[in-house]
Amino acid sequence: MENTETQVWLDFALACKYIDLEKFNHLNNRAEEIGKLLNHMIEKPEKYR
């Protein structure tokens, strides 16, 4: 989906210890919510005109 690249970079940042698990979980949850919003906009564009 549109948000996959962000989640890949979050996985990378966690694996390289650039961020801790708490920060990863917070950002990943936010990314999932954004992904849901993007999907809704793609599926129902008429609501956003």
C-alpha cells in the first residue's frame, strides 16, 4: 500500500537500534492509522471532493 515504505524504514531503524521498541511501536501504530486513512481516501475519493 502507500504507507509500506514508511513501515520498512521503521523496521530498519529498529533493527539498527536508531530507535527503541517503545518509539517503534508508537510510530508504527501511527503509520498503520495513516495507512487506514489513505486506504479510505483511495477507496472512497468522492468523500474528499
